[in-house]
Amino acid sequence: MSSRQLTNLFSGAVQDGILSQGSSSMLTGSLGPVVIAGAAGMAAEDIPSSDVTLITVVIDKSSSIGYSGLENAVRSGQQMLVDAFAASREVDDILMALWTFNDKQKVVHSYLPVSDARKLDRRNYRTSGATALYDTWCDALAANVAYAQKLRDSGTPCRSVVVIITDGEDVCSKRRSSDCAKLSRDLLASEQFVLAFVGVGREADFRAVARGMGLPEGSILVRKKITPSAMRQVFQMVSQSAIRASQGLIQPGPNAGFFQP
């Protein structure tokens, strides 16, 4: 997928009421290889399901994760999450993308069937660097919007779930929290998206950070006292809620309660 194709997909999303023109211009002005890589995925004609859920999991790998002794717990938690998706009845309806980030973003893989999803290990997940939270959020949403629009244009309806997990507030993004908030609110208003935020540890007031990024209250999870066991439980909660969303039990939109029973 090229930058021109992405721009055309964003224009289509504006026409379909997914994006505002302002958000589209913001995304188009910051396109880079990570968004192009993230917007790739399984060809529409190869998708067997007629009811697709795109699940994007975005995981912090900044140095503070390692300092807190949580690196192995993140790996094992993400592995449990993939296993939970694979064991669900909705496994054939899910396409999953996996991102990691510190001061830079990495697309571990774009939208693939759960059976092809990669699990984090010592080779692809090692902590270092700072936290570009706002840039990562906007880039991950941009990639999801583009791929989802491509599916819709081909006649494949889909819903989107995007979850970010972090232990630190932003320290090095070019974008601002207000950019995140505008984009988040656009996507939630379209009622095609469920957006969720997980903040772990005591480095920041994560509820305030998430609200500043436009996340609805019921889709914010904060765990101040975080241990390896608690970190794995976070991934368990994310997988359970994402599966419920794929079942249609969590309706997309600004009132979505991703972490509410």
C-alpha cells in the first residue's frame, strides 16, 4: 500500500463519516512507513468471515517496563491473549494486528488471522527507550482506519477494537493529546470503533492521560500496583473484553464500556 492509496482511503473514510476532514488532514500530513506497514493485511477475498473484527493491540516497550521487572510478564501476557483468541468461538472472525512502541513504533505484524499472529518473545520484545504515546496512538488508529476502509470498500463490513497498554505518559511525541482526542472522538462517533486504554504503575495519572486522549471512561483501566501476576491479569482482561466485542456484546461508540461487565 502506498501513501497515495492511504490518502484515498482516508478520503473515503471522510465521505463515509468515519473521519472529519481535520483528522484526515492531520493523518495525511504525517504518513510514514510504519502506518503503511500497519495498514497492510489479509486480502478481502481471502477472508472467510462475513462479520470481521479488527483487533489492534499496542504495547509499550519503553525502558521503564524493564526497570519494573515486567518484561517477561508482558511477553507471557501477550502469549496468553493470542491463545485466548485462538480458543474462542469467534476465532475465524478476528484479524489481529500487533504493535510495540517506545520512542519509535514497530508493527510486529499487520492484520492477520489469529492462527498467524506472532507471540512476543526475547527476539521481538526487549525494552529500551522513552515513550511516544501520542504519536503511536495516532499512527495505530490511522493504520486501522485505512485497512478497515479498504475492507468496507470491498463489501466486507467490520468493527474495530484498538487497545493500548502503557506504563508511562508521553515524553517525546510530535503530536499532542488534543490531536489524539480529536481523532478518538471522530472514530467513536462513527460507531465503528471501540477504543481502550490501559495504564499500569504510578508514573502518571493515567485516567487523566486517557481522558485527555479522548477515551471514554468505561474503556480506561488503571492498575497502580502492578506486579508480574497483575500484568498477566491485565492481558487476560483485554482478551476477554476484545472477545466480547467480537461477539457484539460491546457496542462500538462513545458509550462503549470495554472494561465494564
